[in-house]
Amino acid sequence: MNQYFIGNYIQKLSIEDIKAFANSQHIELSDYESKVLLETIQKHWKELLYGDYQAIFRSVQSKLQPQTYQVALQLYHHYRQKYQSFL
């Protein structure tokens, strides 16, 4: 049941949502980085939550600025741990 709600929520995400979240974390994303992150989340959310997240992160590493990549990885771990009981 949780996967259904998570999937629906993720499919409704927009670039503006990605940028707003990044801004709330004091991160400035380019339009390209926002698009890469959105497409990756929408395409690979199940793998990010339940599978080999490292492969997904490796696949986008060259598409993001090094600082953006590091912060994304840190935020992933933070929120993954925070919401683990809901998954």
C-alpha cells in the first residue's frame, strides 16, 4: 500500500518541487541538475528505496556538480534513515 502512495506522489513531482526542496536545503541547482534529479527519482524510485541505490547514484554522478552530488547523497541517507519505518 505504501508503494502505491509513494509512486503516485513521485509521479506528480515537478522541477519546481525539486528546486524548492533544494532551496530549503540551501542548495542552488541548475535547470539541468533539477531535470536530472527529477527524472532519476521518477524512473528509479523503487530502486532508490528498496534496491541498489548506489548504482543509481553512480549513474548520475557525472551529470551533477560534485558538491550537488555529495549533498544529494547525504540527504538521501538522512531521509532514508528518518523514514525507514514507513517503507
